[in-house]
Amino acid sequence: MVDDKDMAGAESDGAAAPPLRDADGAIRPEYVELVTEAIAGRDAGLLRALVGELHESDTGDLIEALDPELRPKLIELMGKEFDFTALTEVDDAVREEILEELEPETVAEGVRELDSDDAVYILEDLPKHEQAEILEQLSPPERVAISKRLDYPEESAGRRMQTEFIAVPPAWTVGQTIDYMRETEDLPERFFEIYVVDPAGKFLGAVPLDRLMRTKRPVPMSELMEPERHVVRATDDQEDVARRFERYNLVAAPVIDANDRMVGVMTFDDIVDVIEQEAEEDIKALGGVQAQEELSDSVWTIAKGRFNWLLINLGTAFLASSVLGLFEGQLQKMVALAVLAPIVASQGGNATTQTMTVAVRALATRELSAANASRVIMRELMVGLLNGLAFAVITGAAAYAWFRVPGLGVVIGLAMICNLVAAALGGILIPLTLYRLGRDPAVASSPFVTTVTDIVGFFSFLAIATVWFGLK
């Protein structure tokens, strides 16, 4: 049950709400229960006291903690007090379910108060007809601005930029610019630079705020601006833009269209989201999980998304196991071979996963290229050889101590060296080859690489054993 003190402390609008999170940063179940009871009782005042002052990130976590049927009811009861920015902080599946339950007028009213980048982020995954219903509720200027953004390719700078920025003519002075910012109400909530554009809207340069505030009022903006800027094209891939921010320590960057007209700005908070999204996609791809999979997805959706990957891995497993059939006679004569063969293959699989993970991430960040590929390949080869020698000694000694068969330690040691060298080469050459062929190495590498190490592991161990022991 909810503590009476907690309930009493939040009974009226404006009363102090109990803490949302515990000492470990997790959302308190009692808080979720308080919100649940407020929704069930349709107590909008209590709900505003509990949720109204939360940061949008906290509100997003709270929404995900609620039962699905309560989420749209929370938004409806909060009314204009609900900050739709919180919907950018929840899983895609959760956001889509909520938007499907809300009236288009409610969504349009919430989107109207958002920065343009957040508005597009909320609407972009909806079906076209639902987008159209919501956009129809907006004023023509708002509708046109968002529609243009939605026309840009997915995961492009045009989708992630915000169209609110301050642009002034080059002839304006510092004083005019400062007066303009003081007198104009419709300014971006946060900004870091003032942009200088010509009468056609083409980007000329940028003036950082700190430089502007240190300069005397009569100085023209044309003298103060920095023309050499890292400009972003609206069609640029968001991952490339994020890499540029990281490389040059950018805080903001102007976005221009095909005609060099300034249409928006990318800021570091947008880039943090992009980096997190791209890293999450890479990690999921390496594990054979679809990028769209979320914790909130249904059992059927998750199982269906993972099935194809598991099917491919099953086929490669049969291919690797078929190698054992080539040595059926030898396996029947010496049971130790059947026991030890999976150890060699497994160790190769683990080693190649390490190399592949490093290679795929280096390709994604453009750290691995034609300029340094040969050096990196040689480095991984030497790492594989060194670890192969080390584990050859360890597994060789363990195999002899286990089975007391003379020469068995030498056989498994040689096989271990062969497989760890193959693992190192496969772990880097296969992602490189797939990348050169225009395929995503994170998605396609794993089944190929593990198949190589399984086949090499089984074949090298059993072939060396056949030669060493002279088995017929």
C-alpha cells in the first residue's frame, strides 16, 4: 500500500510531491502507485502535483513504468500541463501506442509547443495518414515547417536539426543584434551562436555568443563572424555529423540545403541522442537483434524479429557439424577427440568475437580505413598467434592430464594455434570485406565469422589427430 504521508503530501495541486527515485536512482514503486491511483480517480490536481514539475526524462521513465492503458489517460488528465517532450524519452513502441490512443487535436496541441526537432522525432515513425491527421490541426506555417523536415531522409541531419535559430544580415552591428535579441519574443529557448546570412538566406558565417558579448556595439557582424565553419548539409547522414562534432569538439553547426541556404542548426544535445542511437544499433546488430526491438515490445514481435537470425545460425551450425562427419571413424576410435573438439571450436569463436567487435566498431567510427588496414590486420594476426601459443600450452597440458594419451596435448595445442590465428584473420577480414561490398558488417559478420572458426577448429583438430596418430 501507498504510505499515507506520501498521499497526504501530494493531495492538492502545488503540494510537495514525494521523491520520484530511490537512493539507487530507480523509480520508487510507491510513486508509480500514487500516479496510478490519481489516474484511476481522475484526480487532475494530484496528478499535476506529482508529474507537473518533473524533468521530461523523469516523466518518460514514469510513463514507461505505468501500465499501457494508463499512459494516454495520464496525458489527457494533465492537459496543457503535460510536456510532450517527455515522449521523446520513451521507447518507440511505447510512444506509438500512446499516440494511437490520443486524439489528433491533443497531439497537435502538444507538438505545437515543442522545438521543431522534438516535434519531428515524435511524428516521424507514425503512418503517413496519422501524420496527416495531426498536421491538419496545425497552422499552415507550422504544418509546412514540419512537413519539410519529414521529407528529408531518415537518420539525416534534416530530420535531427532544429529550425529555430537567430540569423542577421552582415551589415548589422553588435548593438543592433543585441537589441534585436532583447526585443524579440520568439527566440530559440537555447542558442550558442548567431548566424550571418545574405538577403537570399545563404550562410555567410557564425558568431559565438561569448565573442559577441565581448565586442563593442558599433562593430559590424561581418567583421566579427567566422566564415570558415563546419557546415552540415541537410542530407548528411546523422552518424557522419556526430563524428564531425566529436572530432572538432563542436557545440553547434549550421545546416544548409542544396542551394546553400541556411535551414536549421544541429546542437550537441541532438548529437548525444544520435551517438546513443547509433551505438545501440551496432550493439544490437552484433547480437543479431533488430535495431527496432525495445523492452516494451510484445513476445510475438520479439520472437519474430529474432527468428531469421537464429535460422541463419542454425544453418551455419549444421555446416560446421558436417565437418565432424568427415572424421566419423576417428571419433569412434578415440572418444577423447569427440570430447575435446568442441573446446577448440569454442575458443576460436570467443576469440573471433573479440576481434570482430573491435573491427566493426572501428569501421563504424571510420578509425579503420584503407590507410591503416594492413597494419591492423597484421596486429590482429600477431595477437591471434600469441594467444594461440599461450592456450596451446594450457589446453595441451590439461588434455594430457585428463586423458593420459601421449601426443594428445601436442595435437590440441597445434589445433588451438591454427584456430586462434584463423579467428583473428576472420574477425577482421570478413567485416572489412562486407564493408567494401557496401553491407553492414555489424549485421552480417557474426554468422560468417563463427562458421569459419567452427569449421577450422573441428577440421584442424581432427585432421592433425589423424596424421599424428595415423588413424585409418
